[in-house]
Amino acid sequence: MGRDEAESFLLDAGARADDDFPLLDAAIACAIHEDPTRDPQGARDLGAAGVEHLARRLKQESAEEALAESMAGDLRLAGDLFTYEDPQNADIIAVAERRKGLPVALGVFYLHAARSCGLTVRGVDFPGHFLLRIETPEGPLALDPFSEGRVVLPSELTRRALHAGLTANVADRLDRLMAPVSDRAVLMRLQNNIFARASQMRDFGRAERSALRRALLDPGDHRPWLDVAAAREGQGALAGSLQALARATALDGGAALAARAQRERVRLQLN
């Protein structure tokens, strides 16, 4: 699969309903789109191994124990504590090779295995740190894929929420802190993470590619095109930036004002 094929796959994935979204395959396509020279088979093999180990453990362990032991114990997936900002931590193919990464990248493998084995596990768009929500007979539990899939107690969720800057009346609302999101939103968060880090490093080419992937994955959202425009402007591709701003405006009239101001700034540079 080359970059063009990856874009076609992501465009098709973006057109699917949330309950039919191919999370692992789409994440692999994102990684190939970033660097088409690599072999994605290792990531596919790791996904299949996760399903195999989890299916075996579920015969004798609780769902949350089986998921954590399969991913962190059997497959050795863990958070990268020492080189957290390494771009490889957000790349599914690299995560499969290194067996470490960011919480949301690790979460892709957790979600793939859980879904394949019939467990109800969803991503949680927790502020500052991605978590998982697993449904159990005793109620929902929060799991942290960065910390070997361990259960995060309600008191710790509140503490983390307060540390992230949420107000006390929000930090005490577990229903809001553990609100599940779609698999599409999980992959969008991963691409947002890549965009933010690439922009901070002024790697505008990488930033543009990650923003474009978001635009393909969620074709009705105007915001990725604003980021595409900003990344192209950073590279000096002003005509391409204007095209992206026009796409944002066409998708959402509410973005027209912000896009117009940005577009005028770019046009001034063209003159």
C-alpha cells in the first residue's frame, strides 16, 4: 500500500458509519500514509495475537483482567515513560515494533482485541490522558492502557480531572469523565496528537499530512482543513493554503469568519 492507496482507504473509512469503522486497519493506513516505505504486517500480526490471547484468557479470567493481562502481560504493550515525545509513540506500526507508545496508540490494540472478542470497550476522551471504558457486571470501569491496563479508581479519575484543569463540579461527574467516544474519535485524537507535536516542532509537512488524514476520516468536519491550511502556510505553500481554507468555508458556514480572516492574511503574503 502506497500513500495514494492509504488516502483511498481512509476516504472509504471516513464514509462508513461509526459502528462499522475499521479502527486498526485505518490506524495502519494512517501510519503508511505517513511513511509508505514500511511493512505493516507486524501491526496486523500484533492485532491478531491480541485477539488470540484475549479469547483464551476470557475462559478463566474477568473481562478487565483478561484484557490487561493479554495486552500488557502477553504482548508487553506499555507506555513510553522515558521518550514520551518521540513521534514513534503515535505511529501504530512503530508501536507494534517497539511495544510501547502513547495511551491512545496503545488503546487501538486494546479496542481491536476487545471488539473482536465481544467485549464492550470504548475509548474515553479524558482530558490530557486517553483512557478506556469497559462494561462489567458491576458497572463500567476505567482502564489505563499506558499503565498496563490497570483499573483507574473513581477517586483517581477526579484527581486527574482536577489536575487537568476541570472545575470541581465537573471533576466529580463520573458519567461525564467516562463518557465513551466512537472508534473514529479515537483515531482522530491520535492524529490530533501528531498534528500538535509536529506543529510545535515546526515540521509542517508532517503536520499537513496528519491534518489531511483527519479531513479524510471525518469528511463533514471543517476544522481539519483549517489545520491543513495553517500547515501549508508554514511551508510557504500559500495557494494550497487558500484552497484548504476554501474547503473549510464550504463545509461549515460557521467557520467562514475565521477562515476569511486567515485567508486574507495569506493573500497579503501572496501580494
